Amino acid sequence: MAKAKYTKTKSGYFRTKVWDGTYNADGSKHRIDVTSKKSCADLERKVNEIKNRVSQNDFIASST
């Protein structure tokens, strides 16, 4: 059986961080949290969707 790419946290969520294509003031990459309550595959789908939007310069991160 294949190993899951993302593991479930204690709170029951699958969680990871994805680079949104921008940088912080100190020069480090700005990453956003992506979570899924459903499954590892659902989280992977969300991550791929964000990465595709970033590669097409279609993703705009919130300024908060």
C-alpha cells in the first residue's frame, strides 16, 4: 500500500503550506496554509489547484 503524502494532525485535519508566488519583506517566500478535513487526496487536489494558478500568474494572495 502506498504511503500517504500528507499526514493527519492531532486535530483531524490534513495540513500543509504552499508558496503563493510572493515574498515577505525579509526576502523569504510567503506561504499560505492549506487544510482539508476530508482526505489526503482532497488536500493534494487543493495544493495542485493553487500551484497551477500561481504558475499562470492567476493567484492573488490576501494582504492580511
